[in-house]
Amino acid sequence: MTKKTFSAKIDTLPEVLGFVERTIELYDCPIRVQTAICVAIEEVFVNIAYYAYGDGDGNMELGISFDEKSHAIIFRIIDNGIPFDPLKKPDPNITLSAEEREIGGLGILIAKKTMDEINYAYENNKNILTMIKKI
Amino acid sequence: MTIEIKKTAEETTIELAGRLDTTTAPDLDKIINEDIADAENLVFDFKQLVYISSAGLRVLLGAQKKMQKLGSMKVTNVCTEIMDVFEMTGFSDILTIE
């Protein structure tokens, strides 16, 4: 697994996505899938940067590995912030008109629709989100 | 991301290049609500835009709500990667995409 720790701040986003792009390029991931993965990672990272540590500082650890057998990329995202299961939130209604639409929850919806599988666990005071994308 | 504004008598066009993400979306929001707050027919040209996340969607939704009252809005030259995000989120149904 390739791992890197980032400061959980919005400004760090380009660094996070640069790391994701460089790593998944090695798995011959098509550009369209690469972009979709980056959007999903951005949504999860931004949630952590905004909410995990309140007004304080903290980190996010991102691990990326490739499972040859299932031909899938596995992302493991860990933070030490407040316990938060992003999968618990109900999905927003995406059939409403522009006027009735609210923006909340779209980020996690994008992550769910992009990934083949997302699992959440809270262990040893850590939020651990595992996202799997078959390529 | 770079943002370029082009105005004609009929419409105001915003040409975007690069990535519309959490770090760049506030710049676009500011331009829409301050610099071209008087636009009646707004066109987003996405020809050189390669990436959008929910922060970008938030700005587009705000613009759509506003332009529904003031005039019109459309999004042009959308690439496959961005169309994927529009379709996942139902934005393909609420935006006028040409």
C-alpha cells in the first residue's frame, strides 16, 4: 500500500489529488475513471477538512493499493476526528427542480455512485473509510 | 482554474479552463454575484474545463436559481468526465446543457 499523510485543510486538496493521480496512473486507470476517482476523494477529503476537527488542526492519512485478483483500486482514508459515518446520511433527492434543490449531501452521493463499494468503521478513535473501485 | 468573461449585447459568456473544485469554486461564485451580477443571459463555456466537484455544482445551482428569475442560463461544451458528474447528481435534468 502506498500511504501519505496530509494536513486536513482545504488548501491541501491539490496535493491530495496529485498524490491520487500519480498513484493510480500506475494501474493503467482510464482518464475518465481517474477523474471520477479524484472527485470522490475530493468530496471525502473536504468533509474531513471541514468537519472532522472542529476549529482545530488534524490530519488525514490516505492509503492506496491495487488488488490484482479483483482488478480493483482500494482507498483507505483515516482521520482522528470526531466519529462520523458519512454513509449514514440519507441521499439527497436528485429529482427535484433547481428551485427546490439543496446542495447538501451531493459530495457523498458522488463518492457512492463512483465507487463500487464504500465501508466505514470507527476503530481506536479513528474514522476509517474504505472505498473500492474496480477498473 | 482560469475564468474569462466575454460580453455581447445578447449574452454574457464565462469561459472556464482547468478544474472547478473546492479551492477554485469561490472565485467563480464571486464573479457571478459581483462582477456580472447584472447579466440577463448567462452562458458557461466549459470547453477547457476538465473537472467539477460538488463545490462547483453548488455555484452552478446558485447561478441557475438566480438566472431563472433574471433571464436564462446554459452550459456549453461539457466533456464526458463532467457530464458523468451532472448525470450522477441529476444536474443533467436541471441545467440547460448544449
